[in-house]
Amino acid sequence: MWKKDKGFTLFETLIASLLLFSMLTILLPLLSLIAREQYNSIERVQITSKLYDDLQEVLIGMAPYPNKYTRTPYRTSAEFSFSLEGGYLKGCAEWTNAKQKTETKCLYALME
């Protein structure tokens, strides 16, 4: 009538913990990567927004060009520079992202 099942709960517990640790091994690095990419994306948007604002100031004459300076619009400092290229005003921002890679973003404006 009763079967011997003394080892069944131990085996079941081992399989469940193996599945749990396998999922954690996969999910934790993935969540870390997602958080780093989110930080990079926010950083890129903030720096590009500041570059756009500064480019507008140069266009209306509130700031001189060519101009080169360093600012920290988010948590990372970026080097902003402005120069004339033909009939365009070129504004660039350069910074090192969370992956320790150098990123550059340039915007152009038509000089009138």
C-alpha cells in the first residue's frame, strides 16, 4: 500500500533549486545589461538636448563660436565644440559612456 518515497522530496528540492539558480544565472546579467543600456540612452538624450540648446544660443548670437568647453549635463562630462563648415554651423559633443566607449554626437544648423 505505501511506497518508500524518502528520497523523493530531496530529489525534488534539488531539481527546484537547480532551476532557480539557472534562471538567476541567466536573468541577473541580462538585467544588468538592460540597466546599463538604459543609463546610456538617458545620457545620450541629455547630452544631445544640451548640445541642441547650446547650438541655438550660438545661432542667435548669445554665445561665440568656434567654442570648445566641457560640461556635465547628466552624470558624465562631455566636451562640446562648435565650428563653421561651409554654410553650416556644426556642433559636436563627445563623451565616454558607461561601456567605456567614446561617443560623438554632431548637429548641424544652416547659417542665414
